[in-house]
Amino acid sequence: MKILIDEAAIQRRVTELAADIRTAYGAEPFLFLVVLKGAFMFAADLFRRIGAPGMRIDFIRLSSYRGTHSSGKVEIPKGELAHFAGQNILIVEDIVDTGLTLEVFTKALTDAGARSVRICSFLEKTTVNNGRVKIDFLGFPIPDKFVVGYGLDCDEMHRDLPHVAVYNEE
């Protein structure tokens, strides 16, 4: 596997994103909503660095991938959306690929009565998302390659890598 983003670059960017998010929210309370499983490493580092008063954390599991391909269908757990009503939400995602998952999820949160919804994504395949979903806080744009590491996986493997690598590329 070829390293695409090294560990030092990731940590620098997480620190920059934390400062941007802290500035954007100021003293306004918000919910740091982590999309499991892929975003957990990024989210943990980011959450510690933001350290904003009034910031709370919650987790949700969404899925649209099977192996290395999108299934084309977004699964949102039933009954999860009601407790997001009236809240300012920062969705923390690992990667925006087609944008389908976040497009469906942000609409569901808005329809459920969320006060505001912003998106922070570690990675974005900009040529694939192509503006479908607006990312408020972006770690890195990447090419249209399947990547693993820093929480991202292929069938639950390679999440433990401290960097991001292109899967099956020497």
C-alpha cells in the first residue's frame, strides 16, 4: 500500500480544523456527532483538540458500503433522529465519496428539527462528491482511490494504520 497522507500531516491538519471549529461555534453549544465506525480515530483526536465549552458528543452508525463498493442505499437507525431536534449538530465523518450518505442524513436531521447541521469530514473525493454535499470543515481532498488507515477500513482491516494509504497500490 502506498501512503497518501502521513501521520504528521494528519495531526497538523486536525489541530487546524479544531481551531476553525472552535472559532465557528464560539460559545454556542453544539453536538459533536460522530459517524461510526470509520471516523472514530479522527473524531477522538479532533474532539480533544476542540475543547469547546458546551460541546457534547454522541455517535451514530450509518452505512452504505459493502467491501469496497457503495450499496447505493443509506441505512439510518430507526428512532435515532428524534433526540437531535433543536440542536446545533456537527457531523463528523471519515470520508465523503459520492455524498449520498451525508445528503440523506443531513436532510433527515433537518426534517427531524435540528437547529443547524454542519459537516466536518476528514477526507473528500472532490471529483466524486462534485459539490453534492457542502463540507464546512475538510481535512484533505483526495483522488478517487479506495483508501484505508486512520480509522478507515476495507472489510474491518487496516483501521489501525496511523496514516492514510491507497488500498492495493504498491
